[in-house]
Amino acid sequence: MARMREKGLLTERNLPAYPNCDRDYLRIKDGQWYHDQFGMQYSQSTRVKQPGIRWLAEQLGLEIPAIPADRRDVA
């Protein structure tokens, strides 16, 4: 996360800095839960999409990992 912030890919809250431009690679996951004292609690976090693995490795100057095939669309 720190490297992604240094490269300007994430904000200080660890959310995508350019959500519209990077929407093919990163997404924001919204979460919520109920706390007995404080009521509904909400959170947001960044998730890397399948095509974003290679893109992110290139952005951070990392070795491109072996990426498993995405078989969700296979009929």
C-alpha cells in the first residue's frame, strides 16, 4: 500500500486516486456492519481486479507474477 501511495495510485485513505481512469484495474469495496454501541459502521477498501494484477506489477516495477486464468465467464 505504501508503494502504491508513493506512486500516486492511492490516496491517504488507501482508495484509488483516479477511480475513473483506473476502474478497469482497481475497485472500491464498500463494507458495513452493525456495532452494538455505535450503530452502523461503514468502510471502504481498494481491491485489485484480475486484469489489474499485471498492470499493478508494471506500475510498481515488480516482477509480473503468474496470473491464473479467470474462468468465471466460461459456460
